[in-house]
Amino acid sequence: MRRHLAPSDVLRRDPAAQAIALPDGRLLVRHAGGASLLGGIRAEDLGRVLEEVDGARTAAEVAAACTERDPALPAETVLRLLAVLEGEMVHGGGRRQAPPLPRTEGIPVLAVGGGPLARRIARALRDMDGVEVRRLGRRGFAAAGLEGIALVVCALERTAYREVLAVQAACLAAGVPALFVTADPDGLRVGPTAVPGVGPCFACAQLAAFRFLRLAPATALAAVADLRAGAADAAGRARAAAAVAAEARELLRPGGEPSWVSGLLLLPPQSSDIEPRRLPRCAGARRGSGAPAAAQRAG
Ligand SMILES: [Zn+2]
């Protein structure tokens, strides 16, 4: 019996496999196992999907990349197509080869950011036992799937908050906890640790910070989206990385007690002070979604 293709399967192409379009619209595929006919698949879609199968990415990542290139090609359609092609033009179930980043076995944690802050944080996370850390820039994150990720640490620098809100929206949609680190004019913020359905998210933290504007949530978030996260200095990076590692350890440890699920830590510049801040509950948490409509729109 053919095995079921899982979204987490790393896909590689059968280099010898060929597909030709028949006059009746079906595709004739010749592959290592013989020949077969595929119906309901357009040759151009097939070509587009196969282009993304690079031997390193999972089915979910291939699907996300296809959808990013062509929004008319939904990820579910690509996954269905890949499932049909499995065993003929593509092979799943392989282990990642030539990983783009160092990987160890362990709990998968994703650091998001291309700058020194995200790199420093990824290094601190890699020093922890039992954690498998990947780091992706903003674009890589947008193309990647979040399946199986236990924690996202978002440490985007020199980036509009719009991008941070987009990371938050993706994590809420996937039900993945996310910890935010932002370099702001009044200091480095570590938190909140947004656990979907439990505590405040990054959007809530912004709404709380700018409550004095007395704007409707959607209006306030639209304005906040234009603010920019700055860059951290070396001392700030080290302090933030230590705080992130401590928080991640508690969040990922069974029975652990993360500190910033209901608040955040402000590390003022040129100072060794720490200022814990409490945040109100996420507007959506009471409904169990953890995602206020405004935050989703912002994403
Ligand atoms: Zn929220």
C-alpha cells in the first residue's frame, strides 16, 4: 500500500520522471515504477510545483512557496497534487539533506530575524539542551510552514511593526506560541510570550501601550503598523538573549512557568534596570481563539 504523504515530509524529485500532456487533458507520467495517468492536473501547475521541490523543503514548505509565487494556487491544492505525485514524480519521507541552518534533534524553535539580535538569540537558544533551533528572515518566515514548531521567537530589527504584527497573526492562526523582542526608543522589550488562547498577543501589547490615544483598536493598530522596531546594541542583545533563553526554557519545559505570558520585560537603554510590565488579557482569549479581529486584520 502506498504511504500517505505528510506535510512534514521532505520531498525530492525523481530526476528521470517525465510528464507529457495528452490531447484529452490528462498527463502521462513515466517514472521509475512504470507509467501512470493523472487527471485533473494542469501541466503548468505540475511544472510550477515540481520547480519548488528541491530535496530540502517539506511538502508544507513547497506548498507555501507555490502559493506565495502564485496566490491562485492554494496550498491545499498543491498538497493534494503532491500526494498524487508521491511515488511517481516526487518522493516523500526523506530526511532533510543539506539543512540551511545547523540542526540538532530536539524541540523545534524558530527564531525570526535577519539581524544581529535574532542571531544572538538563536545562539543562546542553541546553547540549551533538547532544542532544535532554526533561524529565518522575514521572507523565509513568510514562506515557511509552522507545523510542528513549538515556539517562535520574533526578533526583527529595523523593520516596520507591520511585519511583527504579520508574524503574530501567522502564529495565532497556526496556534503556535510566539515570544517578541523589539528594540524601541525607550528600551528593548522582551515579551509578551503570546500563547494562543491564553494571554495577550503583540497586538494587545501595542493597544495597551497606545490606549492613551483613545482610538478604536483597528485604527490604533493601523497607526502602530507604521512604527519601526530599531536595532539593539551588543549589551542589549546579550541581555535580551539571556532573557529569551530563560523564558523559552520555562515555556518548553513540562510544568514550566514562563514569565511574560501576561506581560513583558522592558530593558531600558544604558542601564541594568529591568522593568516588568503587566498587560491586559488578549481581547480574543476569552473566546478561546486568542486572536482579536483587529490583530488578524493587521496581519
Ligand atoms: Zn491579542
